[in-house]
Amino acid sequence: MTEPRGTLSCVGIGMTLGAHITPVARDHIASSDIIFVAASDALVELWIHEMNPNVHSLQIYYAQGKSRKQTYREMVDVVISEVRKGQKVCCAFYGHPGVFACVPHRLIKKARAEGFKAIMEPGISAEDSLIADLGIDPGQYGCQQYETSQFMFYKRIIDPSAYLILWQIGVAGDLTHGISVTGSQHRAVLLSLLYQNYPEDHPVIMYEAATLVIKQARSEEILLRDLINAELKDYTTLVIPPACSLTRNNELIKRIKDIKLVG
């Protein structure tokens, strides 16, 4: 008799509790042997508990002053250990499990490398909610998006004629990989970088998706320079609209027009 083979599913529950989850994700939660939940809101765990009572929180691995790198390693280890036992394991994550979440990617890669079946089920992400709430069409002007600290730590070529979206603006410039919101000195460094492409009085938007149907998304417009003292959470997103018009590439367009159709 062969040993039971464990499986892993990493599913997205969307941003708004109970409203964004897909039927497939719900089925994975309901039919699994054990559920791990990565959500800071206790309501999420209670809601998932109604679908499957064997729920375990991954939030316990976060701690003040503890590196997120260590937290993520511990999360991966505890989940994989259950897969190795032959369990049907499901991990539920806010939004889309593949968007700005390294743990699901690491889990699936590790599980597959060890010969286990592992899948990812998408959910409505913070990006999807942002596009809907702010009425942004990424195809109109183009859109660049980065995790804020990564944007600061690496040299990027910014196009100010497109949208720029900076995720997790509240922990801008954090070198400790902790969970604390950084302060005005870190934001001043970020602003010095942004001022290379945007004027100080350029209007920007601070955005936070709604996680409950009874709440509204945060969509607060301020001037770029006022970001230094703005009230931010670790999950606040900064949206910078285009600061200049698109420049038409007439030379290239002429080349295309001069192409002779064949056949």
C-alpha cells in the first residue's frame, strides 16, 4: 500500500471579506485537511473557520523587531511539514496569492521540487481593487509599479508620462525587513528620488483597499511634498498620476507607414 501523497493549494480570498473569493478557492478551503491563513484580521480566520474548522494562523510568526525573512522561512517550513505528512494542505492569502507575496511562490516551488502537487488559485488583488476604485486604465498611459523599498534600493528608469504605483509606502526604505512603519527621514529620501521626475506640488493619491463590505476604500489626494508627514500604514499604496504628456514617436510611425504590404 502506497503512502498518501500530500498536496498544496495556495488560494486568494480577495480583498473584501466574503465578496471576492472564487468558488474554486472556496472548494479548496472546504475540502482540505488543514488550512493555514495569512491574514492579520481575526474576522478572516473566523470566516474561514466556518468553511473548515482546522484553521491555523501564520500571523503568529510575525514579531516586533523580527526580520520578515525569518518569518517567511518559518511559514514555509510549517506548511511544508504538513504536506510531507501526506496532508491535503490549503494556504489562504489576502488578495491574489501571487501578487506581492513571496511565501506562496516559495511554497509552491518547494513542494513541486519535492514531488508534491501544488497549485495557485488567483484572487482579486489590491491592484484590481485599486484600478476599480480609482478609475485607472493601465492601458491609457501605461503603468509602472514597484514595492517601495525595492524602488529605492535599485536604480530604475521612470517614465513620468505613465502612472507610477508604489506598494507598501509605509515601510519605505526599511533595511531591517521588519514590520514597523518607517518615519519622515526615510520618506525624505524617497521624496528626493521622486523629485527627479515629479514636481513637489504634483497631486498623488494614498490608497488602501476596503477589506470589509461595510468599509470604504481610502482614496486620499495630497501633494507629493505632503507625503513626508502623511498618516500611513504598512499596506498603504502611493499612486502617482502622469506628470507630463505622452511624446509621439513620429519617426517610428513614419517607418511603419513606409512598410510595403507583402502578398
